[in-house]
Amino acid sequence: MEQRGPPHVRYTAEEIVGQSILRLVPEELRSQEDEILRKLRAGERLEHFETTRLSKSGQRIEVSLTISPIKDSAGRVIGSSKIARDISARKQMERSLVQSEKLAAAGRMAATVAHEINNPLEAVLNLMFLARASCAPESETHGYLETAEAELVRVSHIARQTLGFYRDTGRPTEIVVDELLKNVLAVYRSKLNFRNIALRCQFEALRPLKASRGELLQVFSNIIANSIDALKPGGSLYIETREMADAGTAGIQILVRDEGSGIEAEHLALIFEPFFTTKERHGTGIGLWVAKQLVEKHKGRITIASSTEAGHSGTEVLIFLPFMNSLSSPAAD
């Protein structure tokens, strides 16, 4: 295989000639060499066999192998000729195309689902309004129905956006993040109580910022729902807000920390990728991806740190939202 790149990446002839081919093969793929040797001994030729090899620095390179047996005059196999072509760029392009196709398929599916759920949503909203109208305004039931109605309105709003024929033409409004988080927590209150999860909050962000209320609700709902799912009954969820300056920009930092099982290190780098999930059958893999898109739309940042170490496991999500941003009406996007 021709080695390309800086000296720390490629082998010199002196370093590699006479060495075992296994030096270039990742540990988990070494069984492939046994199969390759079996085919060569049988006089077979391998063409365009796609696999992975290692550079001098340990970097993985996707390659296409063509391997031919070398025979003596009597037809006996006495060696082999191997050509490896670097196909990393092509494979990356293929993955990008697959990802695009997944997103397109998800969009078509979401449009269908949104269309089907909007009619029953409207019916439930009407019934919710009638039920609320029959309750005393000061009653606890009235408050529950009011919160439920607001959440259904939000679901309907997201469904119409997903369908594609509706765009929110409203401009960003002044929002107190602390109040928004309290609204989200009210929705999850029964789930927190049922699982005996201790909720500790320290809200210190009183200054409003300009943002889309519905989009921030979606971000906070995704993050908090993930934390609750990660916690065992009796666990703790900690939420903190504070005003601060980050890289000279004033804004609000929101911290959401749980004491759940944590996220494996190899998964952490993929956590914001669409369709990646650690929830197996229960996750869609789009919640954090959407959250990141919406936070960045507001010129903010979101980071996740996590540990699976026994006794110290858990996940911490940090979101920074600036007070001043160029977020405009979605109609201008």
C-alpha cells in the first residue's frame, strides 16, 4: 500500500519492508487475513475488497484491496501481489449521501405523520377548552388543564411546521429563561414524582433575552426528558441558570445535570448526529440534533460532558444563549 502523508503518518521502506502485514491491520480485522490467505492458497484472486488499514500514526484508512496469487512455473502459489487504494474520500461521500437520504425519508415520514395527527389534535384542543371552561378558574384542575392545553398547542405548532406548509411568521419575543424552565418542569412534575426523582434548581437568570419561545421550549424539553430517562428511581436532577459573559458575549448559561448511567466515551462524539441514539428501541435519535440546530440558530452553544465511572456517573449539558443575537423572523430564514 502506498503510504501518503507527513512522516509521522507514513512508513518508510526501511521501517516496513520485511515486517508482518498484520502491522497494518486493525486488531479486530486480523481474522480477515486468514480468509485472504486461504483464498490465495487456492489460487483465487480478490478484487475491490473494501476494508480498513492502519497508518504509522494509528490513523484508520479505508482501502480497496486487489490481491493476486503469484505462481511458479509449476503453478504453485509462492507469494502474492497486493494493491491497496485509499477510498476514504469516496466512503465519506457515500456516508453523507446515506445521511441525506435518511433525512429526506424522515422529512417525508414526518410530513405524513403531521398531516394525520393535526385533525385529532384540534379535536382534543376543543375538548380541553370545554373542560377548562367548566372548572372554577382558581381550582387546581383548571391549572392542569391550562398547562395541558398549552402543550397541545405546542405539539400542533410543531406538527404544522413539520408538514412544511406552515411557517411561524411571529418575531422573537422577550423571554425569561427561568420562567420557561419552570413551565417545562411543570409538564414533567408527575413523572418526577412517580419516579421519586429529587429536583434541585438554582435559578438566577432574571434578565430576559430575545428568542423564539416555542423553539427554546423544544430545546429544554428534549434535554430534561433525556435526563429523566437516564435516571434511576430515587436519582437527582440539578438545573441551574445564571447570567454570565462567555468570550466577551453576555448571555445566560443553563446547566442540566443528572446522576444517571452516563454516556460511553465512544458515543459522546456522535451524540448530536441525526438518528444516533443510546436508547435502543425507545429513542429516535433526533432530539439532541434538533436541540443543537435550534440553539445555534439563536447564536448559542450547547456542549455535553458525561461519565460512566461507577459512583461518579452522570451527564451534564451546558447551554449558552446570548442576550443579543441576530435571530430574526423565521420568514426571513
